[in-house]
Amino acid sequence: MKLEEIQNPQFLKNYDQEQLKKLALEIRQFLISKLSVTGGHLGANLGVVELTLALHKIFDSPKDKLIWDVGHQAYIHKILTGRTGQFDTLRQYKGLCGFPKRIESEHDVWETGHSSTSLSAAMGMAVARDLKGTDEKVVAIIGDGALTGGMALEALNHIGHEKKDLIVVLNDNEMSIAPNVGALHSVLGRMRTAKKYNKAKDELESLIRKIPAFGGKLAATAERVKDSLKYMLVSGMFFEELGYTYLGPVDGHDLEDLEENLRYAKKTEGPVIVHVLTKKGKGYKPAEQDIIDHWHGVGPYKIESGEKIKAKQAAPSYSRLVSDTLCTLSETDERIVVITPAMILGSQLQGYAEKFPDRLFDVGIAEQHAMTMAAGMATQHMKPVLSIYSTFLQRAYDQLVHDVARQNLNVILTIDRAGLVGADGETHQGVFDIAFMRHVPNMVIAMGKDENELQHLVNTAVKYDDGPIAIRYPRGNGIGIEMDPDLEEIPIGSWEVLKEGSDAVILTFGTTIPMALEAWEILAKQGISVRVVNARFIKPFDHKMMMGILQEDLPILTIEEAVLQGGFGSAVLEYANDHQFHSTIVDRMGIPDCFIEHGSVTKLLEEIGMTTEVVVERTKKLVSDKKKKGLYT
């Protein structure tokens, strides 16, 4: 059967080992070819080809629930469930999602782009199954990196306590987005090197049962001997002590070994761990040889060499700029330490790690721990910098409120991927952080208009001593502006007038400033005078400038690449209301009350009406409404 002809995975039930091996080869070749054009999560998917085939052969999706943790490794699952023909549109506007998507297929039973959620979801589905009296199997597929997440450990503990009938497939490739860290990773390392023990364990039990039993004492002794030998034989007792039946380690690229263990897991009562060893990038040499995991999420590349195809950029990436600025500051300030939750590569902190290996802490996929660890450091007069994606900062909200802001601790947040991120879609769009940080007391929030202002804001944050401060910056490269040689401090809460005007005011910051400046030019040619303000401090406001605008009674347009509810525009409205300027006309542009799916940032902005043309029209309407208002007052 050709890949394009696959409608559902039922055909696998009749495939023998040779047919499955051939199919695995075809799938790998297909992915390497397609992702060389579209980009995507190549390494993780090449590593789970055989595992996905075995899961769909042994289990009956969608009746049986296959829950993919993070979900970036579900491309083979999508192929086997009838979506091969859509791969030309992968991660593109209105195209195939790069993660499981419930509206795409009945086989996608759980959506996620964040790690460590699958076990809790599986527990929920297993409880619902038991309450309804149905008999489907629930299978969670989770990576060793994701297993270190606090939520996964909470669920692991609860499942073992409740003895729920579900299967956890531990996909152990020794990597998440970067090499894993932590004690649990070391435990798994010992288990990887242990010999497969299920057969030995069963043979031992059979041998003990053949010993003539002289009363309960000998039986009890035999049981203790069996347990002692089990401890000697295998590290899998870590999971067995939590209440799981442990199977493995299993060769994740041996279909026969996979099928045998999955069948055994399927008929075993209670929670089961199937420990599967896989290799990220399997079958494509450039990805196999990558120890840092540059092949986790890739853009287009040349198949023959693995060389990445990138547009030439004169400007550095924002992430690299922040890392370099921190390096410069750390040379003279020994208090600075950097913490990141498994994002050394993503936030381009490799340079910092090389220069200051003792001052960079990768805590693994543990955002909550990272935030409170930073708070603990701040109590000891250090300068902790938490480098974190906007989408992952959501997971540490309670710690930000309770542990950092409430104690007014001087923690610096450098928030990467702030704004729309494009191809990764709705699970990764960094559009909520302003709304959930702005209402937190003691917070300072800022975003630079370009890479030069960003370096000064990072310096400002390090010099700031009065509480938590967050510096936001977008994904991608700077705009190519000339960089100042010396770092400066920008007064906290200060705004900057970029263009003078007397008919209306546009208040904006960060990535939407170019849009406002383009609109200014168009409006100027039409005889409309608009003031453009770089409102780089989202909190606190520039009270003097804001009050002046209100006293001039100028209509205001706010623009933000973030959600409108509770965002910067809302703050402007609140300010006007609180200072009794009830007649001020304020219009807001930003992300509407919906989740923004995947696609290029340009396409997504067009879809939600955030373009230069819309800015021009809405500004003209503001000026017109102001004139009409003047006629009636």
C-alpha cells in the first residue's frame, strides 16, 4: 500500500515483520524528503517510526486512546491515520498542524504542544472509562525529558496509587530539546544499561514455586529471596515501587521486540511502564550524529548534506543578542546567574554556557521550579535571570505571583518568543504574558522597538534593584539597526516619541512599531498628523506623557501583538478612566479572543486585521470621530 492510500491503521494488523520494516523505510524517506521543504520536527519523528507502527498494530485507534506527550513526534501517527496527502502544507497557514489536532482526526484524542501533560490526561481518560464501564485501552507515550516535568511526576504518583489500568510508553532517547538533566535522567541511564529482565524474573518465580514449601515461613523466605534478586537484577524497581509493572528496556527499533512487549502490556492488569530505547534522527545520518539536537525543529535543508537553507541575515537573532548582552554584563557583575528550563539551545545560551559554565543552570522541563529557584537566589542578593519562552512562562504563573512578585524579589525575566511565533501555532504563540503579568503587583514589563533598544533594556533590567522585571522580545532576527557600542540605562517607565503629530496618537511597542511608522507616512501624505509613541514600558506607564496626551484630548490607537483582554490597550482605557478622562476616544488593535493557529506571522496578522492598511483606516476614523464629537460639544 502506498502512503497516500492509507486511510486508517487497520491494515497493519495483517502486516508481517518484513512488510513493516519496508513500511518503516518508506516513512523515513517520506519524512526526510517532505520536511526538507516545509521544515518541522524531524529528529523526534525519525526516532519513533517503529514504535508508532507497533502501537497502531497492537492497539485499535481510535477506540484505544493513544496520547502523545508534547505531540511534535506524531507525524507518523498522522501518516497512518490518513493525512499523508496534507504533508505539503505542514505547519503552514490553513495546513496540517505540527501537533495532534482533534478537529483533524478522530485518532487525535489529545492536543498538546507543552510537555508532561499526557499522564494526567491518560489518568482522566482511564477514570472516565471505568466510570462508564467501557473497555478501551489508554496509552500515553511520553519522552524521558518530559518525564522530568513536575506535572508528569505528580500523575505518575497518582496513577500508581490508584492502580489504574493504563499503559505508559516511556520513549527514552536521552534527549528532550537538549540533553536531559537531573537525577531521574541518571536513573533511566542505569536502566538503559540493565539487561532485559522480564524473562529472568518469570523464570526465577517459576523456580521458587518448585521448591517444596514447609509452611509459610519458607514461602515468605522464598518471596524475599525473589524480591532481593529482582533488586539485584534490574533498576526497573524504581517504577515497580511506584506501583507499575515495568517492561524493558525494549529496543525501540526492533519491531518484534516492540510487539512482544506491547502485547504483554495490553494483557497486564494495572499500570504498566514500557521502557523503549530509541535514537533521535534514526535513519538520517546528519540527524543521528547531532548530539546537541539541532534537528529537533528545523527549517528547510539540503537532503544530501543536511545543510540548513536559511535566508542571509545581517542582524543577529534577538535570542542571541540577549545572551551576548548577558555575557558582557556578567564579566563585571558576579551576581548574575542564568536559569533556563531546557532551553539552552532554543534561547541561544550556548555562548553563555561556554563562558560561564558555573553560572548557567539548565533545570530541565521544570518551569515552576526554575521560577522559585530564581526567587531563592534573589533572596541571597544574586541577580537571577530566568530565560524562558512566553508560552512556557504560562506554566510558572503561580510561582511568579506567590514566590517572586509577592516578596518583591529582584528576578529578571527575559521572555523569548513574545508575540506570534508562526509555524508552531496556537500552543506556542506568545500572546498571553502581558495580560497575566500586568495585573501582578510589583511587576515591571518592557519590550524594545529593535535590537539596539533591547540590549539597553537588558542592561536596565540588570541594574534595576526594586523587584521583578520582565523584558520581552520576539522570535527571529533583528531589523539590522546600528548598535550602540556602550550599554545604557533606560529610565523605568519612560516612553519615546518617534514621530510628532497633533491629530491623533498611536501608542505601540516592539514588533508593531514598524507598522505604525508605515501608517504615519501614509497618513502624513493625506494631511493627517499622527504622533507615534514607543510605549516600551508596558508597566509602569510614562505617567507624564500619558497625562499630557489625555489633557490634549487626542484620540488614541493602541497596537499590540498580544491579547486585547487585559493587555496594554486595556491598561490605557483603565488609566483614562481612573484619571476621569471619560470622553477620551480609545481604539485598540491586538489579538482577538481566540486561539491563533499556525501559519506565517504575516498571514496570521492579516487574518486578524493587524496590517498597516487597517492602522491607517482606523486612525482616520478616530480623527473623524473626534471632529464629529467636537461638533456636538
